[in-house]
Amino acid sequence: MIREPRLPQQPDEDQKRQLLRLRFDVPLEEQFQSEYEVSARTSRLTIMVMGMVMMALTPLYDSLLLKAPAAFLKLSHILQFGVQIPAIAIALLFTVRPRLVRWSTPATLLATTIAAFGLTAQHVFGYQNQFNVPHDFPAMTVSAMLILGRLRFRTALPWAVLTMVVVSVTQVWFIGLPAVYDAISAWMLTLIATIAAYLLEYSARQTWYRGRLLEYLATRDGLTGLPNRRHFDLELRKLVREAVRRQQNVAVMLLDVDHFKAYNDQHGHPAGDQ
């Protein structure tokens, strides 16, 4: 029988350090990551749909309201409808399909990177054609995914730094010194989003741990730490539902130890509890 890790009744110093590092011990970390990915699905889908809609509407005000140059519009449409939106749509598919969901995080990171690089290309090309595309769009894309994408911080941080390095170097390389101030403001925005992403995961881990601790205490005997009757009832309901779904039988075995009082009398109650 595989026993679940026993949780301390109050978070100890080691547990607090784990929260600050955003990393539990292996058994708890695996369970947290699994449940965190499930909880991130709705938020991740929302930001993907928003991104696709916003990119699809951009050509309307670029051409009708802002009267962008034809050369810019041609490149912009190729990037938006031929590269960026399809990349986000693929990531959306990986997040929706149960068989593909384990690849949702890398697909999401790749799609966001493609979107940020596409916006960087539009900014540079717009500058060369005397058309102003806001320089902070790539940083806004990265920041939105850091905060709303519910990516694990240890995974998102190196990705965000690498993406913003490429974006900043590209803008300064093609535009020159005027892009330095733009890069500084973009990094400030990314820094704020990074801190927010850390605090959000810290809060999520803390809430998850406390919920699991309460569940643990409610389903364990206070003396021995063994599963109690409440735990048995919960697990039996799950087992019966699964058996009905799979059309299988359920067997229950009840064991009783004869003359157990004599064992306690001879060896003591602590030995009997053990």
C-alpha cells in the first residue's frame, strides 16, 4: 500500500522555506503541479481567446482609422493571420484536448513567444515606414501571460527573460538609441508582472497546502494518523463510482484481530497503536 505523505499540523520552518522557493517535497510537488495545471486551464484559455480576437481586430483600426501604409499592412497581415493567430490556435488546441493537455505549457510558451516576436517585427517595420506601432506590445504580451497564464514561476521566469532580451536587442539593433528608453520601460513592466506572478503562485501554493492540511486532518485519526471512517466513506464512494463506470465488481474485506486486548496489556498501548 502506498501511504500519502504525512503533513505537519502547522507549517514548520522547512515548509515555509519550501513556499518561498515555490517548491514542495517530491510527493506534494507532483500533486500540486497536477492540480495547478487543471486550475490554470480556464484562465489560460481566456487569455488565448482574447489574444486571437485582439489580433484579428487590429487590421480594422490599422487600415480604417490609422491609415497605415500599404507595405506595413501587407507584412502585418501575414504575421497576424499566417503566423501569430495560428500559433495561438494550436496552443489553444493543446490546452483543450485532454490527450494533449500535458503539452499545454510548452505550447503556450511557444505561442506567446511567436506573438511577442511578431509584434516586435511589426514595431520595427512600422518605424521604418513612419508608422507608429506601440513598442510595449511585446512586453504587454509577456506580462499578460505571466499574470493570467497561470504558468509555474520556475518555468515562466527564464522564458520571460530570454524573450525580453531578444525583443530589446532587436528593437535597439534596428531602431537605435531611441529604443533604449522603450526597452527600459518594457523591462519595468515585465519586472512588475514577474513579481505579481511570483506572489500569485506563492498564494496559490499556500492556499493549496492549507486546504490539503485541513483535508488531511479531517480524514485521519488524531492518535495513530491512520485514515478514519470519514476517509473510508469518501474513498468507497469514489471506488463504487469508478466500478460502475468500468462495470467492475467491488470487494470489501473486514479484518479483526483476536485477543488484541491481551497484546495491549502485555506490550502497552503505544505498541498496540503502532
